[in-house]
Amino acid sequence: MNFLRGVMGAQSAGPQPSGAETIQKLCDRVASSTLLDDRRDAVRALKSLSKKYRLEVGSQAMDHLIQVLQTDRSDSEIIGYALDTLYNVISNDLEEEEQDDSEEENSQKQVDDLGSRFTEVFIKQSENITLLLTLLEEFDFHVRWPGVKLLTSLLKQQGPQLQQIILVSPMGVSRLMDLLADSREVIRNDGVLLLQQLTKSNAAIQKIVAFENAFERLLDIITEEGNSDGGIVVEDCLLLLQNLLKNNNSNQNFFKEGSYIQRMKPWFEVGDDNCGWSAQKVTNLHLMLQLVRVLVSPTNPPGATSSCQKAMSNCGLLQQLCTILMATGVPADILTETINTVSEVIRGCQMNQDYFASVYAPSNPPRPAIVVLLMSMVNERQPFVLRCAVLYCFQCFLYKNQKGQGEIVSTLLPSTIDATGNSVSAGQLLCGGLFSTDSLSNWCAAVALAHALQENAILKEQLLRVQLATSIGNPPVSLLQQCTNILSQGSKVQTRVGLLMLLCTWLSSCPIAVTHFLHNPANIPFLTGQIAENLGEEEHLVQGLSALLLGISIYYNDNSLENYSKEKLKQLIEKRIGKENFIEKLGFISKHELYSRAGQKPQPSFSSPDHMMFDHEFTKLVKELEGVITKAIYKSSEEDKKEEEVKKTLEQHDNIVTHYKQVIREQDQQLEELKQQVNSLKSQNEQLQATLTQQVSQIQQHKDQYNLLKVQLGKDTQHNSSHSDTLQMNGIQPEEISKLREEVKEWKNKHDLLQGQLREKDSVIEKLKSLQLEPGTEQSSQANKYGGLEHDNDLQKELEMLRIQVQSQSTEISKLHTEKQELLQQMNTTTVPILGDGAMPAAKNTDLEGRLSQEIKELKNEVKALSEEKAALKQQLDSSSSTVAILQDEKSKLQQEVAESKKEQDDLLVLLADQDQKIVKLKSTLKELGEPVEDEDDIESGDQGDEDEDEDGEEEEQDE
């Protein structure tokens, strides 16, 4: 301020200094002054001069201002002045005084140049941008707001360069996103404008901003401001949302996955009274509709578009848009944009197309929305833009929708036409527009009908049945014939182009329709005449489309008509037109400017009705057929025959393949059914197994409960009831005692059998011993001694073992007998007091019960011991059975030995007889020789004594 006072004081003393000189002095003051107040005053003075002397301040003071930003960050006031000064220098938004138009244009060019120059100087050092981003972190309003405005102006001047600097700056985008959370609306709103400039045409920054929770914050701001009723802040937020979503598949997917589509539904809630909308509301709603279209644009990937369409249908957004579509009082531009939005929401989505077909207008009687829209399309008093939007909506409704195509065509067929005439159908509206006097209605109806036939050969054949009543008294003519009649009458170019596009779409891929077309003898001469004439440029499109229609008649000709077979039509072209001329005329279509425009996007967008010539889908058909028709024209008849044969073989192969595919489908279906049956059987089996295990467990539980009750019943009956109950003795029944008796008897029988077997074996052994002890020759006796000694010892050992086992078994059996007798005695003793139990006094009953309980315990122990002894007996029985088997084996061996010993005895007897004879002879010789010889009586007496000894041994064995 002191400096300014000096300047102002010097003005009266001498000549007034120029602006440049003043700015130079102020810059020197900023650079050299040591006091902060002086520098602040100088910067404030530069700010006040920066608008008028923009060039001087920018060229002289920019470096000093940047230096202030770096060194005086502690003082928010001087930082704010410096930022404001830089904004005034760089920004092009100047308030000009009233000037002439020429002066205003020149000044604006100079302003733009100055802004770009100063921006380049400022961003030349990337540290300046980093410094500016750092200053934006300051919460002080006088620093943050000028910083936001300065950065926005820099982005407007040099957007791409500044975007790269911010992108590589650490946390650069995040610092800017914090502006949306500022509680001061001015900074928040300017932050939205800053992000608009930052996100233009930069996908990387768009993704960073989206993932910094920009969608959530922007939608919150729109809701706070009142949705479509909000002010310009809503508009700015919508523009920023468009920047983030348009042509950015990643952000679109993030928007859908974040469930932000559902938050768009309240935007389109309109009331009954839609009159008097403000211009800002119209702008906001227009931008909201455009945002919906960004998400479902045909240029997006099909998968992303389809998922967004389904989300819009599920959340009710499509229903809300249809409500606006059928509402009254909606402004025309909003209605047009709503139709375009609904078109792209239903395009190619069967679910949404079905819903749209079910929408009815609130009229009396109610009419389908499609019929109401078609009435607007064929009405020449409606705005051109609205009619184009309706056509686009109808095209999107039929796109990949064979069901909708069939419904439209069915309204033209004789069996479904309403005879009463109370309601107007879509087919009647299309026919009425096709043959009206308005060329635009003709073109729109022809294109709409062509879309109803697109890629649907069945409907092309059905449409041949349509008959039209032209006038009273004349017979009806087919729709195909009426189209060719109007075509030959020389109507407007737009009408003929529309009809030719319809005929080309109708006849392509449909030989039956080609045959019907060729049945009319006037059609081919008309087409050849149109192609052969040299007409002006305005007729080039008609000539090209006529050539295309004739080419389709050749390419899809099945040669069913002799006069118009492929070969004859090609000869006709060569004679009347010429092949080169025909191909040249065919090329008129693709070379036309309107053709290339129509091929860019599906939506029909024309600057005027005169430019409405081509349809987007038809351009695809031309690209597909132009090459094949050219080849078909130059092919010879032999090549055509070969091609026909190839086609037939291919058709046969296709039929075979389809047959096998059908067989495979049936087998797959059968396999699936069998798998389902197997799965059901498995599940049934598992259920049955589960029930079986459950039942088994239940049975086991019932058994356990039964045994428990049985034991409890036995205990109770011992204290309370009759003689028959006392015999049970804690679960031991009389039947079990009889079983024990039977088992004892069986043991006795087994013991007797074993004793008998042992006796038999002992007798056999004794006999063998006696045979071996008989006298004989020395040789035989010694052989028997040495051969049988070892065997006898083994047999004796085994016999001893068997005797010991039998004795032990006999002792055990005797023990069982004694225990059985004791049990019977105890049972007899226990029954006696129980029988007299009813006559005893109550005092004795207690003593008796105690005694009985003790006796029962003893009986239980004895029964337990008996069961254990029983088990031991079973084990002994098993061992005895094994010993019996061993003895049987020994017996068989002994029998073999006995047989062998008998043979030996026979041999010995023979030898003895021989010896006796020899002895007798020797005795006689000895007697003759006079030797003394013993008498036979002495010998007999000795033999008799031996026999007596043998008899005594046998008696002893029998006694044993």
C-alpha cells in the first residue's frame, strides 16, 4: 500500500506513468521487498491490473507470482492474490466492452492466443502443476477456490499435456477428487467443472476417477439437488458422468456392477401435469436420457449392452421410460429422445422387446404402444425428428426378434385382419403408409416392413399371401404386385428407393418370392429399361437398386420358369445392358455419399427428409450381395450347373448332418432322462437304506426295551405273584434247566461212546501184542520185535493221554451232576416258603424277602458259574472231538498194521507147518539113531499152559 501511495502521489507531481512501467515497478517490489505486507500489496495491485493489462502482467509478473507461490505458502492471502492474478492472465473468459462484431472477433482471437501462450509458459515446468496440486490441499477458501479455477482454465487451454502431468503426479487425481467432498458448494461445483475438463478423452484418468468413488458422489449430488428438477449443477454432474461412461467399457461395467443403474430410476418420475417444464429441467432430462443411451449403445460390446438392458428392465427403469413415452404434455424433444432411449434399451433383448409389445397407451379403446407410434410415423404433420425416432424404435423392436416379426406380419394376413374395422393394426398402418401420397411415409413404411422380413424366410413366403383391394369392382392384387405397380408409375425418387429396398430384402434368400416376382411379365422389362437408360445423377440410386434387384433375381433363381431362368436373364443383360454397364450401375449404390452415412450407425439421423435414402441394415445386405451378384453375372452356364450340383450336394450333406444332429440330440435327451432316472433311483435307494438302518436301529431298541422289561417283570413277579412266576428266577426259565439236563445227557452219551472206542482200541492193541509174543522162528520174532517196538511205545503214550482226558471229562460231568442236584434242591426249598407266603404275617414277609433276595443272588452266581462251566465243557468237547479224529486216524493205521501182521502170521504158519514136518522127520531120524527125544504130550501140556495164561489176560481186560 505504501508503494501504491507513492505511485499515486507521483502522479500529481509529474507525468503519469504507463501501465507497463507500473507493472514493472510492482514486479520489482514483489521480488525485492523483505516485508510480507509490501509483497502482499504489490501482488494485490498486480491482480487489479491483470484484467486490463493482461499481456504485460503475464509477460512480466508470471515468474514472480510462481516464486510467491513457492516461498509465501504460510500466508493464504498473498497466495490467493497470486492465484487470482494467474487465473486472470491465463483465462480467456474476459468481459469485453461493447465492440463491433469485427473488433470482437479479432479480440477473441488475440485472447485465445494469449491464453495458450501463457498456459504453455506455466506448464513448461511440471513442478508448477505439482505445486498447484499441493495448494489445492489447503482448506482455506481464498486458496482453494482460485486454485480450482486456475487449474480448470489450464485444462481448457492445454488439456492433453496437463492430463499427462497430472496422471504421473503422485496422488494427483485423488487430490482433485477431494473437491467433490468439500462442504462449500462453490468449490464443489467448480470441482465438477474441473473434473469435466480433466476426464475429456482420457480413458486412464476416467478409470481412476471412477474408482475414486466418483459415481457415488455425483449421484448423491444429483439427488441432493432434486434430480431433474435441479439446477445447472445437475447438468454439470450429468456431463461429467457422460465423460466417465462414454466409450469406456470398464467404467460401464463398474457402473452396472455397483448397482448405480437402479439409482437412475427416480430421475424419470413424471407427474400427471407435464405442462410448463423449465428449460433447465428439459436440459437435465435430455442429458439423463443420453446417459441411459450411453450404457446401451449399439456400439458397445454386445455382452455389456445386454447386461445393462436386463438390469434396466429388472429395476423398473424401462417401465418408467415407457410411462414417459405414453404420457401427455411431454415436450417434443424430450419425447423424441425418450423414444430413441427406449429403442436402444429394447434392441436385441427378447425380454425387453416382449415387455414393449405389451405396453398400451391410455386411450379409449386402449391401443398398443407400437400402433400409436406407427400412427405418428406415417402422419406427415408430425415433426421429422420424431418420425425418425419412431422408425428407429420399430427397427429396434424387430431386431433379432422373430416373434415380433411374426406378430407384425400376421396383422397383414387375411385370416387375422379385423373385419369390423374397429381397431387399426400395425400391418394396416404400414400398408397405408406404403401407398400414401407422402414420399417420406412411403420410405418409412417400406423400411419398417423390410425389417419385419429381415433374415426370416418363412415370413417372406407368408407375405406373398397378402392381398390388397385397390378399388371397388377390381379384383384384389398381391402386395408384391402392388409394390411393382407403384414402382413402374414413376413416383418420387424417395418412394422408389424405399420400394426397391423392400423388394431387395424380400426377394433375397427366398427363391419362391423370386419366382412370384418373375411371374409378372412386366417386371424384368421395367428393370432392364431403368438400368439401360442414361439418366441424371438423381436417378443413379434408382438404377443401382434396380440392378441389385435384377441381380438378386438371377442369384436366387431356382430355374422353375423357363423364360426367366438364370441363363436367359444373363443373356438378356448382355444384350440389352451389357455386363460392364450392369456392374457399373450396381456400383452406384456403394459409391453414394448417403450410403456411407447410413452404414455408420443403426439410428437413422438425417439433416433433412430429402437425405433419407438408405437404411443401416440394408447397407449390410448390399455389402453381402454386391460381390456374389458380380460373380454370378460373369459365370457360364456350365459353372452354374456345377455350382447347382455343389449346392445340392451341400444341401444333402447339410440334411445328413442335421439328421445326425437330431439323432444326437435325441440320444442326449435319452441319456439325460436315463441319468435323471439313475439319480432318482440312487436317491430312492439312499432313502430306503436310511429307512432300513433306522428300522434296524428301532428293532434293536425294541429288543433292548423288551429284554429290560422282561428282567424288570421277572424281578417284580418274584415279590408279588404266583408259583409259576417264582420258577423264572431272575430270567432263568424251567425250559433252560431242561436244556441243561439234555446237554448233560448228551455229554454222558459222548463219554460212553469214547469209552467204547477206547475199549475197542485196547482190545486191538492187546491182540497185536499177543500175536507178537507168540513163539516162532528166531528170524520172525526178531523182525517183529524190531519193527513194532517203537510203534507200541507211541500207542501206549497216546492211550495214556486219552485216558487222562476221559477221566477229567468224567470228573467234570460228575461235578455238573452234583451242581444240578443242588439247583433242584434249592428250587424245591425256595418254592415251599413262597407258597405259604399268603398266610404269613407281614412282619415275617420282610425277613422272607431278604432271605429270598440272598438266595436269588447265590442262584445268579451259580448260574453264572454254570454258564462258564458250560463254555469250558464246549471247549473240552471240541478238543475231545479233535482227539477222536486223531484216534480214528490211528485206528485206520492200526487196521492196516493188523492186516499186514495177519499176512505175516499166515506166512509164519506155513513156515511152522514146514518146520513141524521137518521136526517130525528129524525126531524119527533121531529115534532111529537112538537119541533121546521128548514126547508130544509134554509139548502139548506146555502149550496148554500158555493158552491158560492167555485166557487169564483176556479176562482181566474184560474186567477193566
